Amino acid sequence: MLRTIAVFSMKGALYAAGIIALFSLAALVLPPFNYIASGIIALYTLRMGPKDGIKVIAFSTVMLTVVTMLFSDKAFISGVFLLSSWLPVLVASLVLGYTRSLAASLLTAGALGVLFVTGIYLFLPEPALWWQELMTPFWDVVSQQKGWQMSPDKTQEMVVVLSTMMTGLVAASLVINIVIGLLIGRALQAKLYNPGGFASEFQQLSLGKPAAVLTVGLMAITILPLGNEIAFLRECLPVVLAVFALQGLSVVHAIVKNQQKSLFWLVAIYALLIIILPQMVVILAVIGILEQWFNFRHRSVNDVS
């Protein structure tokens, strides 16, 4: 199905823009559809170049704005997609196109996430308090539903704790959207024009020791009881963990291939990602970090031979 969508999108900018606008609308009901929209942006930009990538985004913005104006009063939705998804994916795609380095494009996605955290802390004097005020009405409604087990005091405590992490979690989700869209676009490009190329490229991904050292440093700082003065650094940690979780997935894919293991192992990993996402992100990130020194992929080849 994705291949058919990709072939249709590559017929021209208007075709691609139509697909992007359609899946973005669908994402309002089922958010994962946004990954496909981002993937089409990445595919078109990687194949056709920066000018055409910008053109597709412009057409998509106009189409989505017109549709939302006709059927609702929420024309701002196109602006939300533009800033939170389409432009960041375009930037990461341009980095990949110019550098031919998947690692550089993923690190760029991480840098955009850190930039988001920085912007929040620059423009909001108390980000945690802002998130708390934003979330309180929602949780007040939830706590009044039948079957809700927490007392009002416990619910408020949970909101306070969540508010201290929300900037980093939102930034990490934005990075995940960029990365998944980029990988979908790259995979579709390989499927159409270089069959088998993406698997090899992804399995050889290496983010490098400097990025790994930075991530280890942030993890160490987060563990230390230093209080609110390092809140900014704590909020950056989910971003870098999300990026290195992709490195960990790359290692797992390579080992499964090198060891000629059953695909069940990959299915199990992705199932666990759905069931226990936070824990699996940390585990995969640790694998990705350790890979920079221990080279598990190379060892797995030697074990076979």
C-alpha cells in the first residue's frame, strides 16, 4: 500500500501535496497517519531536491488550510502541522540529501528537539507551571469519571510531576515524528529506486562517540539531586534517548541479520515498544550508546564465522 501511495505522490508536487494533506487530516483522528504524511515530504524532498520539497509543503499548507476553513473554523491546524512536523522533516531531509549521512540527519532531528526545549525555556519563565495550568482542566474532568481510582490530591500530585517532564516528552515526541517520517521517506525512496538499500543503510547507522558521551553526561546529571537549576538539561534527556533508541534498533536489526535469527525477535522488540515504550526506549538507547565502544554488530559477524 505504501509503495502505491509513494508512486502516486511522485507523479508531481500537487499529487504529493494532496496525499500529505489527506493523511494530515486523517491524523486528526488517528495520529500515526501523520508519519505517512511526513514520509511523503521526506521522499519528495530526497528525490526532487529542496525547491520541490518547499513547493510541496507550500501546496500542502494551502490545501489543508482551504479544507479546514470550509468544514470548520480551525484553519490554524495547517500552521500546527507546518511548524511541528512538515518543516522539521524538510530540514532533516535536506541534511540527509546533502550529506548522504543518515546519522547526520538523525542528529539534526535531535538538535531540533533540543532547540524546542530551549525555546520553551526562553519564552516561558516557569515551563512546569505553564504545563500544570494547561493540564489541570483536562485531569479535573478525567478524575470525575466513574472508575477513576485516584483521590483528587493524588491526581494533583500526578499532574505536578508530569508538568516537570512535559517539555522534554513533547520535544521527544516531535523528534520521533521527524525520525519516523524521515525513515519512511528513505525506505520508500529505496523501494522505488534502490531496492534493498535502506536495510543496509539503517543497519550500518552509527551516531558516533561524541553524541554518546553527551547522552551519558545528561543521564548522569539527571540522576544527581541537583534540583531545579538543571531542569533544562533534564528536559533534553528524553530527546537524546529517543535518537539513541533508533541506534539501538539499528544494532538489533543488524544482529538479527548477521546471526540469521528468526524475525520473531524483531516482532518481539516492536511489540515491547508498544507495550512498555518508556522502558524499551531506555534499553535500546543504552544498547545504542554501548555500541559506539563495543561494536556489537561486528562481534555478531565474528560469532557466525
